[in-house]
Amino acid sequence: MKKILIITFALISTLSHSQERDFEKPNYKKIKKNIKKKNSNLYYNSLMTRFRNADSTMNLKEKRHLYYGYTFNKDYAPYSGSNYRDSIKPLLDKEKLDSLDLTKCIEFADAMLLHNPFDLNAMNYKSYALEQMGNITDYKKLYHQAITIYDAIFSSGNGKSRKEAFYVIEISHEYKVLNILGFQWGGSQSKIESYDYLTLAENEWEIEGLYFDVSPALSVLSDMFD
């Protein structure tokens, strides 16, 4: 199965023109407080409903509260995987998928997204199947959902230093960021306090690596071993 990216626009300007952008680190304490306010546009249940409905009118503040606010959800489990991930693997190894394969791919991807609504790999698989089936309506909905996630991440930093790190709630999102920016992983990942540092393969921008703050995921990992 051909691996594709559902986001096609260039985001490399995030790095090359960082001085022109104002990044904002997520204030998790403030976000936790805001998403509990039932009469607010930041109330988490309302945000998740809008996300699942692929509401393209969400503003950046709402997107950030949706994405980073998920770390306070009882289902937040960044190190657990869906059983359907193994089910979809045989399909991914095929050169070409028939209509039944495509239907199964969507079913498995939907099951993965039910387990984790921000599973970018599942979105990738589903987008491919929808495109092949000519289901443009659902493809566009998935596109808007992915945009929501990436908008939140790319509003947090540019990754060039720990001070300007990208903030992600899952380790797997680090590699998706690399793909979106057009980089290839350089093969090395190192932990520096609450940050992940990924080296990059040689690139025309001569960027050696990117920093990611993964503090929510590390907090869950720490609790698992306490």
C-alpha cells in the first residue's frame, strides 16, 4: 500500500521564517482549567464533538485546547496501541488494494481512531482508502481533522532549540512532523530532560535536528512505573 501524506502544503517556512511567527507554549495548567467550563467554547466535550464533525471553523485557541487538552482525558494513553493496528498490517504490505481491502482499511482505521482520535497513522491509512474509493466528502472531513492537529502543533514552536521546541502529546507525532516538513529522520533519538531530540538526514536547510517537548507522555510513563 502506498504511504501518503494527507497534508500537501509546505510547512518548511515554519523553520526558515521563524522570526516572523509568534509561537506559544501550551500552558497545561490553564488549559486544564479552561476545558472544564461547560458554558465556554473551550469546554472539552464540545471541542471533541466539533473535531469529530470536522468543523473547519475552529480557531487556533480552540484547536490548541482540543489537542493539548486531550492529555487530561481518562483515555489518554500515549504508549498503548490499538489491537486493530496489527489487523491493518497485512493490507499495508499489498501493492494494490481491491474494494474489499479498502473497506477493511477504513473499518480498521476507524477502530484505531475510536481508541485514539489523534492517531495520525490511522488518519493516513483512512485517507488513502477514501481517496482510492473516490469518497471526496469524507476525505475532506479527515483533511480538516488533520489540519486541526497540525495547526496546534505548529503553533507551539519551530523545533530549532529546546526553548522553541514543538509540543506534542505523542511520540509518534514527532515523526509525522518530520514528514510534513519534508525531512527524513537521521537515525538518532535522544532524551534531554522532558525533550526528545531527533537528528535529521542531510537537508538543504542544514538543520541538524529538531526538539520536541513530550512532557505529558513522559508523565504517563513515569506513573506506569511508580
